[in-house]
Amino acid sequence: MTTRKPIYAIALASILTAALSGCADLRPSKPETRTADAHITADVEAQLNQVAALGPPGSIGVQTLDHVVYLNGLVDVGLEKHIAQSVAMQAPGVTSVVNDIAVSHD
């Protein structure tokens, strides 16, 4: 049985290394991409904060990675979720929107 433990340890280390290396690819590699993403996030946040139906300013979280905007938060009805997505898509530089906003009533 003592010979199996090192094999399991090597297998586990290999799996973890593969999984963690895949996560590293999610970060933008170029500084100009990170700068563009920061500008997109600021633009989308500013536009969402101007829509009173979406709640108080800052109630919808915005993150951008490689020009893809990720929205999260909570709204009252499904229409507000769609409005937020539509507003985000109109921001310059946005290629797509991942809408993870939850709806409290539908």
C-alpha cells in the first residue's frame, strides 16, 4: 500500500496543476486590454447608475474581462434585468454581456 500513496499524490498534483494553469488564461495578457476593460467598466457603471429603475447607484456590479462585461446584482423584475443588459451592450468597446443579475420577483 505504501507504493500507491506516491502515485495518488503525483496524480493529484498533476490534476491541480492542470486546473490552476487553466485559470491563469482568464486574465488579459496586455496592459492596454486591462486599461480598456477598466474604461468599459467605468462607462457601464456610469450608464447603469443613470437608470433609476435599476435601483440606487452601484446596486448592479460590473466587471469586464477582455471586453466582455459581467453583470451581477438583484433587481425587482425581469424587465430590469434586460434593461441592464441592453444598457451594458451600448457601451463602447463591449463585445458581449454575461448577465448574472438575479430577479427577486418575476
